Amino acid sequence: MRHLKFVPSWLRFLIIFLLTMGILFRFFNLDTKVYSHDETYTSLRISGYTRTEAQNKLFNGSVIGKESFAQFQGVNQKSLNDTIMTLAKEDSLHPPLYYIIARLWLEVFGNSVTAIRSLSALISLLVFPGVYWLCRELFNVPLLVPGVAMPAAGVAIALMAISPIQLVYAQEAQEYILWLVTILLSSASLLRAIRLESQDQDQLAKQRQQPEIFTIWSIYAVTLAISLYTFLWSAFVAVAHGIYVITTARFQFSSTVRTYLLSSLIGFLAFMPWFVVVIGDFFQFLISADKATPQSSLMPKFEFLLMQLSRIFFDIDLSADNQFNYLITLICFIFVGYSIYFLCQTTNYKVWLFLIILIVVPALPLILPDLMLEGIQSSELYFMPSYLGIQVAVAYLLGTKIYNESVSRQNIWYAIVGLVIICGLISCKVNFQAETWWNKGISYGNPQVAQIINLTTRPLLISDALGNNYGNVFSLSYLLEPKVQFLLVQNQKIPKIPDRFADVFLFNPSDSWRETIEKKYNLKTDIVYSDKYYSVWKLAKPRSVRQRDILPKTKLFNR
């Protein structure tokens, strides 16, 4: 850190170029990817309707068109208060801040997929000044050239701009990119407050700095409250901050610790109105929850975590069983491991301890099997603090190595930096052109299903509201043509299928429900799509009937 040199002009231009590319990737083709199951729930919450209301309206056994879904997907005659109340009633684990901002945004720009995702893309731009401020406070290096960040901060901005996993959540109609911004701001303000408190100055200088210190601690309290109102997992980030403050104070009840506790208390008190709602829902969950929830094995979790690690730098949406994934994962694991090792070897313990705690503490509850509720693969976005800590550690490694090594070693690190940049740009380009991506989860195959259904002449899609079908039917409605009609039922009731439809599809039916429909209408079902999440079947006449129907036509054709 003592031998850092001036930032050369070529690096400044490279950072500006990568930042520009990252911004372009975030804002182009926002509407091309499938609007996923989880995103449709975002639009439902914004609409102010509950799931029960939407289900009673749509899943009633009547034939409807795709336009019927629009009422429950964005701004309508309901008010902002209805948006907040639906979250409190049905989904208190998602605090209301993002949904309030999104509703106000859609009132101006409309309910399109581009409009709702452009909000996330716009919020993602705040990540760049946020990570710059965090690196500046963390590594405590003054600006070397006016208007240009120190090496680690500049490299961090470039890495965040072209990081595949950052691009994924910058285009997702959910609150997680806003959560990352709040983590950056709260972490940077905490580090600055601690630095100002610990500076060795005379009494007069400290008195002059008191207003600034008070302001910074106030910013920390406000950003902590905002972070909690964005995503509940911020509580574990706050725990990580607390562990860091107490540890660096050598477990003494110093003035810094007292001020931190006071600021944190103010932040949590501001969150108390929503916390009361969450506690009420939590006790209701404990009463009704099945205590025998099976736990998945540790090995798939570990493999998934390693795959997420590689997606920070390189991601072209390879399947989990692709052999190439193992090589990429191994390389990224070694690279990140060395970055953390180098950080610990070359910086003060106050620097590396902050990043280690930020990486480990928020992720620990997800790794521990006893705290798993939905499975780790449905919670990959909960690792956002870990992604941030890893990217800052890698940025420090690369930013330091390209300045402080000999010429021969510098060339090696230039090549490594170039490889990281190429991997990021390739990943962003592939993502840019894709219709779906791994983060779409159960909606991953919807584009293929929509293509199959859209090719038919008079299609009817039949489904029920059990399991994930409800949200996935909403997701599929964005991709289907207006000619496609829906017949949606509740509790697997036998639907009354009109005669006017030439092609009838069953969306993810249970075996018993599908077989009951076959018997009632004397039809067979042929599977037309299947993946690990769901299946689609097409109703058809029994094979013998179909052969009798086509036989005369065949003879006539032969004549």
C-alpha cells in the first residue's frame, strides 16, 4: 500500500470503457427475458391485490384471455396503501420500501416489463459510487489523481460493471439490487465513522470534527433502517457490522462501540413497525409449519455455492452437470482463495477482517442445515453481501499487483486482468442475447413452452393453482399470443372443456388429476415438455381413434 503509483491514463480509459459497457448491458433488451414466477409476484404486490383475490378472480373454471392477468400485474385503481397492506397480509418477509418505489415508478412509466426492470437497472448505477466509497474507506488511500479513484476502487468499479451476477440482478424486477446499494452505503458510512472516531488529533481538531462524526453516524442509522425496510436479511449484515466494531475495539466498551450501538438501536427502532408485523407472521408460521420438513444433503449445497462463486466472474448459463463447469469452478475457487490470502497478508487486520466477516456472517445461516427453510438453491440472492466482499478482495489483489510488481510479473497480472475482463464481457454478451437464464428458476423453460403452444391454431391452456403453478401461469401469460385462452381451476376440479379448441394443453398436472381428465373425456395425454420443475401435456384422441381418423385421408391422398 505504501508504493502505489499514479493511475495511468490507459487504466482510466479502460475503467470508463467497461463502465460504459456495463451500463449499456443493463439497459438494453430489458424485455427479452422471461418475466419469471418471482417477478410476477412483485407485480402482484405492486397492484395491491392479494394472491387470494387474484386466484378467486382467475382460477374459477371460466375461459379467459391473457388480458385478464393485467389487472393483477402493476398499477391499477388500487392505492399505494393497498400495496403495503397486501405485503403485511401475505408476504411480510418482503418489506415494503422497494414496492413503494416501484409503484410510484410505474405510475409514471406504465406497467410494461421494460418499465419495471428499468427501475432496477437505474438503481444498479448507484452501486458504482457506492463501491468506490467503500473501497476508499476500507483501504484508506487518498485520491492520487483528482477525480480518479485509487487502484482498488477503480478495479472494483470495473469488476462490478461487467460481473455476470451483478448484471443478472440489475435486470430483475425485485428488490435485491437496491439491497446491495444499501449494504454499500451502510458499510462505507460505518467505516468512515470508525476512522474519524479513531484518528489521533488534538482536542480542538476533534471538536471541529464532531459535526461530521455525528452526520456520518446518522447516515449509518438511516441507511441501516433503509436496508432493513428493503430486505430482512440486512439484520445479518448488521450483525456482521457489530462483530467487526466490537472485535476491532478489542472487546472494550469504547466510545466508538457506544456510538455504534446507539446508531444501530435507532436504525432498528425505525424498523420496529414492520418488525412487529414480521413477528406476528413468524409465530403463525411456527404454529402451522410441518416440523418434518426434509433437509437436502450437504453436497448439493456445497456444489451450488461453488457454482455461484464462479458466476461472479464467468457465466454463460451452463447446466449444472456440464463438465466444463467443474474446471471453471476450480479456477475461480483458487483465484478467490488467493485473493483473500493476499488481502490478509498485505493489509491491516481491520481491512481484511471487515471483508471476511462480510463474506461469512450473512451467508452462515444459509449454509447451516438447521436454518434451511426453502433450500439453498432458492436463496442464491441472499449471498449478495458475500459476492460484494469477494469482488472487493479480488479488486484489491488486481489493483495492487498491476502497480507494485516487477515488469515481468506485471505482464502476467496484465494477462490475468485481461482474462477476467474477457470472461466478464463474454458472459454479459451471452446473457444479453438470451431468452432465459438460470435465475429464472421454475420459469426457465417457459419460452420453450410458449413456442410450442403459440405454434398451434386454437390453443387452450388448462391449469390449477397448486404449488408453483399459480405464479408460473402468470409468467407464461407474458409470452403467449392473444389467441391462447386459459381455463384455470382450483383444487384440481375437473374442467369443462369447450369444443371450439383444437389444441388443449395441461400445465403441470398431477398424475391423478391428469388421469381423471383422460377418463372423463376419453382422451389420452402426450407429454410435450418436461424439465426438473414441471411438465406440459397435450390432450389427444386415443391412438386407435387417431389411426381411424387419418386412414381414409391417407387412402384418398394415395389415389
